[in-house]
Amino acid sequence: MKVRKRNTGNEEDFIPVKIVSAAIKAGASVELADELAKAAIEHFKGKEVVDSSELRAFVLGYLKEKDPKAYENWLRFDSKVKGISS
């Protein structure tokens, strides 16, 4: 599976460890971060290309349900560092 980047339109390989790393940085447990990456793999199974915004929406929805604090931290990071609003 490939991920289409929002700014450039370039496609790169989907690397689950990027989700794990970002979720842990947002405050999720290692177990939840692993669960999230596996859920994303399953959710998008069979798709050749996924837009990064679609992947982000899935990740945020999952975190919002499972760990609201990590969800808020992720949004804060996106807003301050990446300039992305929710």
C-alpha cells in the first residue's frame, strides 16, 4: 500500500511503525500504538493508495475513542508544528 502525501501528491510506502511512533509521542501506550497500526492495516487492506488525510482521519478517530488525551496531544502537535487544523 502507498500513502499519497497531502502537500506534494507524492506516494510513499505505508510504514506502520510511523503510526506507532507518532502515537507514542502523542502519549499513547506502546500496546495501544501497536493496536492502532494493526487496525489501520486492516482498515485499508486491499487499497493500493490511501490519501494521508484519510489515514490521519482514521488514526484520529481511533485515538479519540481509545485515548482522548493522546488524541488531543496529536491535534495540538499537528496545529503547532504542521499547521494542520482538525
